Amino acid sequence: MSATIEKAAYALRPMREHDIPRVSAIECRSYDFPWSVGVFADCLRAGYCCWTVVEADELAGYGIMTVTAQECHILNVCIDPRFRRRGYAGLLINQLLESAAAHGAKKAYLEVRPSNRAALDLYLGNGFSRIGERSGYYPARDGREDAFVLSKAIAEGSK
């Protein structure tokens, strides 16, 4: 069964500084090793592409990406556990890729934990392919976890 948008009252919009506490709260509910508030603030200050999805005035998730030299790197896509399985992660990925294309990127990259099967399936289902592995990339409860490196070509005007 594929995820679908259950409610029509959602919006995609750029992340704002006042979103950071809610973004950080979602991050902490979602990951054992969350980014700090300072990392999110630094991403905004550095001009990274930072997007949110909002449902009925509640922040449901966010995506963060860098774009340089005709490449983008998707750094973080996260949906609040209360809003999962509604298609929001796919919407954020599409928004990030559209933003990357608008900035001239031709190729997208990201890392994902092999143990995060839902995220891996999401990315593969959105046209990403596994191109490599980074040994010991992520912190884990029992030491370190490898990362799969995924990539996707970005067509002009892509969605």
C-alpha cells in the first residue's frame, strides 16, 4: 500500500527561524542521535534550502539540502511520527529536487542508514539508486552504522 495525502489542509513553505524549536522537537522524537538546535540555525544562516510541510497549522516535517557546483546533497528529511504515511516525505523530496533544479543542480546525493528501511524504500521509489557505502558514517547505540550513498539525476524542470 502506498502512502497518500489524507488531508488536503497542508502547505509546503520555506523554513523560518521561528520554526527551529518545532523542527528540533520533531528531530528529537524521530532519531536517537538528533541534530542540535544550533545545526538547524546554521543551515538557515548558511542559506541551505530548508523546507517545511505544515498540516492545519502544525509543523509536520522538514527537509534540508545544500546546492553547489551543479550538485545537491539532501541532508535531512524528517516527518513527525504523528504525520507519517501521508505522503509528506515524498512531497518534501520533490520540493527539494525542484529547488535544486532551479539552482542548476544536475545530480542529487544523500546518505541513508541501511537499517532505515522506510527511508530507503522512499528514496529508491523516488528514483534514487545506490551508488556506494560510507563505512561507520552514523553514530549508533552499539558504535557506528554504515550509510548507503544514493544518487539521482535531476532533469531540467524535474519533479
